[in-house]
Amino acid sequence: MERLLEILAGIRPDIDFVNEKKLIDGGSLDSFDIVSIISELNDEYDIAIRVTELKPENFNSTEAIMNLVEKLKNTR
Amino acid sequence: MNTINSFGDLDLFFEKYFLKNTLTNNYVLAETYHQLIDDGKLFYYETSGNVFLLVEKESFYQLYFFINNLNETVNLLTNKPITMEIVFRGTANKPLDLIGFWERNEFKEHLTRDNLSLTYGKLKQIDLNNTSVQLKYADTEKEAHLIKELFEDSLDQYTGDLMSINEIKSFINNKNIICAYIDNRFCGALQFEVKNNIIWLGHIATDLNFRGNGIASHLVKKYIDDNTIGDNSRYQLWVINDNIAAKSLYTKFGFIYTNKSTTSLLKL
């Protein structure tokens, strides 16, 4: 989780990724940010995010993003 | 160019082409893809290493790419111009290699926009001297057409995200368009939209014949004041990078650069 927080902070240093639970619904992240995050996740975790995963709920919190990463790592 | 007929087909493209280190400008979410496929508006062009998704708009195609091989040649043949947006973080990170790839494939760099943001607590109060500017929310059919004409005359036809008359009417119904008048003559308009708790300034334009009257300042001030809930109310917009006058206007209110920009490329 710490590495993920580092990655996210590198993309948007202005956001509190530890406490924010509505990153998309609350307007902190937009679809452009999701692209940056996906790109970094693909590189870091060697996963491929499918189009079906491009849903706001998968990016609303650090925990949700981590769950997505774990799910994709397990389905490689 | 072929039509994408099912979400499953699209998912296969992602599996095949969206790999580690793939270059992409894709920022379309699954729900939007579903709608585009249902409407028959989503097409693709495939090469050995890359795939390109094209969304059909009224007068052009919007392109999203998944590029794994920058050495390939791409010849996209369409009956309308093609445009795309490439987002990047700060001018130091402008993706010159990617832009070079597209320039080798007959695209030209078009406009660069910067993302600006303001929270109400950081708003700078400014004096608006010209009291002859009258503001009101659009509420008539005639205004809908005046707004459409003004935006079409003022904004970029490919990247200005121009609205149909029905979209304008919908925003009017939601009280999302402010009109400006001087001496009862329509002279400017601002459209905004609340998305995910951010109050987005979507479109703003002033009639050429009325420039210099502070109309845009009046419109922006009302857009801010009327949508404030508290100090944390957030406003955002995209402004053309070299539009010094517009950037100066927003800076005057306290908007700051979010370190996010987008460059559009165009193939006519």
C-alpha cells in the first residue's frame, strides 16, 4: 500500500490519498488522472487493466485501487 | 476503419494492445464506451502493434490511441477531420516523441490548453466598474440560438466541444447558462456544469463588437458567486495556453494552474 501511495502522490501531490474516499465522486480525480494512474499501475505491477475495470468505483480510494491491482495480479 | 459492435470486442483490444508501457490518451470510462457502441459511434483502426479508436462526432472524429510501436506508419482514412487530445503534466513533460509520431503521420499540433482551478476561499475580490453590463440566466428559445451562434463564432470548431442546440436547451433548463446584455443587446454568455462537486466553466464568449467592456469578468464573477456553497467550493476550467487575456482574467480571480495541460492534434 505504501508504494501505491507513493505512486499516487507522484501523480497528484495535492491530494490526500490516505483519507480521501471519494476521489472520483468527490471530484478530486478526473478521467485524465485515471489514465495517468493506470499507466503507472501497469508499469509498477505488471498488470493490464481491462476496459471493464474503467469504472469510478475502482478509483474512488487508495483501498479500491489496491483491490483492483490485487484482483488483476491474481488473474494474470 | 471498422465499427466496434460489442463491448467484448473492445475488451479484446484492451487485452491485446493496452500493455505495459503502451502510450495512450484514452480517458473514456466504461459507461461512456457502452453508450458509444450502442449508438454505433465507435470505430477502430488496427495495425500490427497499435490500435486507434475513433468516436464519430458531428463534424469530426475524436481519436484515442494505444501505441506500442512509434515506428509504424498510420494512414487513417476518414470522411471527416480527426482530432485528439494528449494530456500531460506541466510543460516540462510535454510528450514530444508522441507528438512527433503524429506529425510524421500527417497530424498537426493544434492548440494547447491549461487546466486552472480555484477554491472559493482563495477567491480574489475585484471591482467591476462597468455597470451597464446586465446579466441574466438564459431562458428563451431566441437566447438558445444566440448562444449557439456566439459560441460557434468564438470557439475552436474541433476542440471547443461545441454544443448542439438541444444540449444548449438542456443547460438552459438547468439554469447553467448566463447571458450578458449591454443596452438590451446580447453580448456574451457563459455555460457551466457541476460534475463530481466541481463547478466547471465549460464555455465562455464575448461578442467581438462588445470587447473591452469587462463582460467576461462580470460573467465569471456571477458564475462563481451563484455557485458558492462554502470556502471549499471548487471551480475549474480549461484555457488556451496562449490566450493571454483570458489567462489574465482568471488569474485576477485567483485561479491557478493545476500543472495539467492538453495538446490537441488535428488532421484535416
